[in-house]
Amino acid sequence: METSQEIEKQKQYIEKVKEANKGKNLKYYILTMGCQLNENDSEKLCGMIEEMGYAKTEQYQEADLVLFNTCCVRENAEDKLFGKLGELKRVKEQKGTIIAIGGCMMQEKHITDKIHESYPYTDIIFGTHTLHKFPEDLYKTIQSKTKMQDVLDIDGEVYEGLPIKRTSNIKASVTIMYGCNNFCTYCIVPYVRGRERSRHPKDILEEVEQLAKEGYKEITLLGQNVNSYLIVEQWKEKNIDYQGINSFATLLRAINKIDGIERIRFVSPHPKDFTDDVIDAIAECEKVCKLVHLPLQSGSTNVLKRMNRKYTKEQYIELVDKMKSRIPNLTLSTDIIVGFAGETEEDFEDTLDVVKKVCFEQVYMFIYSRRVGTPGDKMPDQIPEEIKHERFNKLKELVESQIEENNQKYVGTIQKVLVEGPSKNNPELLTGRTDSNKVVIFEGPAELKDKIIDLKIVSEHMWYLKGEI
Ligand code: 5AD
Ligand code: SF4
């Protein structure tokens, strides 16, 4: 079946569930774990669920439908899911709540087996390739009160035209590609999200144009490996060239031209694919933020080799130097894993060394978590937990001292800030973000919401800056 026909079919199921739910005032609760791609999937799920007549609640106890959108990149998400499922048992018994679990973790057989065995009151299990079929799965569950398992092992298609309920009305995420072909040896993603599939440039441009019309100012382009957008073989064969878009760089340039959009961000690129045309596009497109997230993972060439990252410590530093020389005001953020199998004290020192040299704006730090089915899990010389934690704390100390030092550089400067609205901690104040994604808190009139304004930075704190109009 054509993907468009499949979506039409699901829209009919949306209508059927809506009809069945009429006048019942039903509520749903959703918990999203993991990355921005999962958040974006949840926005699509919320779009479908709200069209089916459910209103959102933050209390799972009062929900008629509870949905978990899971992540399996690190182990702690599993503990969290099983804890939540345990809590739900009583609610389910009292209220007959429909429990649905979707996302990456459901692509792992040992997890779905455990759910069947220990949490048999779960109603719907669906994977990353069957998210668009949620209306059908829900309808069948409501009608027949039977359990549904809807997980596909083969790569899914790219489905367009699902309803979406976004969490913000200023900033929006737009997925540009699905899946990953890289097989970094620590990572489960290629096994649960399948091979790379790019969205057609036309669909992406239309989505961004629509967002601009609705008043969105900031777009984040999402993909496991954004700079292999359109370069995978099946696209080369199709010879896609829509309005001159045939690569990630040309996509950035096209989005940069869309009126109304003021900021463009993207996550995550892979250093090995960071080609010169992308560097030039960032430098030349005024809307593309000059904060680039460039995952390092490790600073040791030996560890990088075992991780199958396909670059060395020196190549990473060279790339950073090249980017800094070509992109004025460039800032960088990164991901780092500590304690990967075989990481020696010397290897870890190499990571610290790169952090010192590059001076990142932000570092997302992770303790290596062994994932069943990945090559990393089978490697010898796994690092004991206490050493992993020791190294993590050492890295954290270095990163925090750098952030403090870096924050001081902002004091006295004028920054362009996209105002998001009242601050959560103090509603008297407004909050926004700089181009480099730093939070700025300041006093000002509520009408500034959604605007980009100049603020003078007057003081710095660990996780935010204070500004004045
Ligand atoms: N253990 C710890 N961190 C991991 N990441 C991916 N897989 C693992 C793992 N098994 C981190 C990487 C990646 C980020 C999204 O999560 O740093 O860039
Ligand atoms: Fe995982 Fe590496 Fe793919 Fe990122 S590039 S999703 S870390 S395999």
C-alpha cells in the first residue's frame, strides 16, 4: 500500500475512535523518554490522540489512556519504565485504563518478553516503525478488548501528513531523516531505528513554510545523522534534486530563505561527514545558529577506533579549528561517553585534553551503558562502575569550571535573545535564549514574547545569564 493510502486509512480509524469516544470526556497521559526525535514522535502521537477525542492530563491516575514513548540508549530508562508500569497496576484495576507503550525500547525482544511476563496488563505495544498505526491499534483494542503487539523489524517507510500537536508555539522540531547507518559499537539506535531514510525536500520545505505561517520563529532539524541527509544510496539512485536541494547544505540554504523563520538549529551531525559545503552554509546563512553540536564521544584515538567512529583525536581537533576559522562567533557543544570498554586512564586523559582545547559551550556527559546486541557489550575489559563514576565526576568538574569561565565572557556583551515568555521559576521575569542556546532571564513587558531582542548581559550564573533591555 502507498504510504499516502496508509495515512488515509489511519485518518479513518481516527474518526472511528472519535465516534466511539463521543461525549465521554476522556483524558490521556503521555510520558516521553529520550531524545528530541522521540519528543517529535510524541508530538505526532499527541496530534493523533487529541483528534481521537482525548484531552491531555498531567496526572496518570485520572487518565483513560496512558502512553509511554520509550528510549533504550541507556539502561536507566528501562528501570524507569518498569517502575512506572508497576505503579499503573492498581490504576488499571480500578479504572480500566488503556496502557500503551511505544518507541525504541519496544524494538528489543528481551524487553517486550519481560513486559508480557511481568506486566501482562499492558494493552498495546508498538515500535518505531509502526507509530503512524496507533489509531488502528487503539481502535482494535477498544473494540475487541484484546492486546495488540505491533512491532516491525524491517525498516519503516517515511509517512507524511500525520496530525501533530506541538509543545511550543515559537520553537518547532522538524525531523529530516530517520534511522542510522553508522553502527557505533556502543549504540543501540541502528538496531531499533533501522537504516537511514531521508524525507523528501518538498515535504520538509512545506512543513517549515507552514510553521512560519503559524508564527514559529525557531526550527530545529532532527536526525540521527543529519549531514548524511539525502546522500544515502537510494536517494542518489532516485536522483532527487528538488529546487536545488540534494544535500544537507543545500537544505540549510533553502530553509534559510523561508520568511518568518528567524533561527535554524540542527542535531546531530557526525564529525566524519562534516563536509566543507555544510561549513560554508552555516557561515553564510544568517539564520543558522552559530552553535554547532558536534558529538565527540571520546578524545582518545584508540577508543574512537573501538567505538567505530571513523575519526581520530587529531582529525576532530582539525575539524574544530577549520570550523572556527571559517564560521565567525562559532560555539560548540558535544556528547561524551566515559568508561567505554577498554578505556584506560591515558585514554580518559585524552578526552580531558580535547575538552580543554575545544572549550565547549555545553557538554552532555554519559556513563557508558552496555546495550544488549551491540558489539561494545561483548568487548573485553569492561570498566568497573566505580571507575566510570570517578571519571565522570572528574570530567564534570572540568566542564563546570569551563562553563563558569565561559559565562564570564558574556558579561557586558549585547546578545540577540529569542524571548520565550515568563520564567518558570519566577513568572515576574521573562526568559529567552541566545544564539548559543544560553538561557537569559530579564525584566520586561510580556509583549516581548516571541520576539528577538537585544539584551545586555549583566551577570552570570552556572545555568543562566541575567540580562537587561
Ligand atoms: N551508553 C552511554 N551513552 C550512550 N550514548 C549512546 N549510546 C550510549 C551508551 N550505550 C550517548 C552518545 C550519543 C547520545 C545521544 O547518547 O553520546 O551521542
Ligand atoms: Fe548511535 Fe553512532 Fe548512529 Fe549516533 S551516529 S545514532 S551514536 S550509531
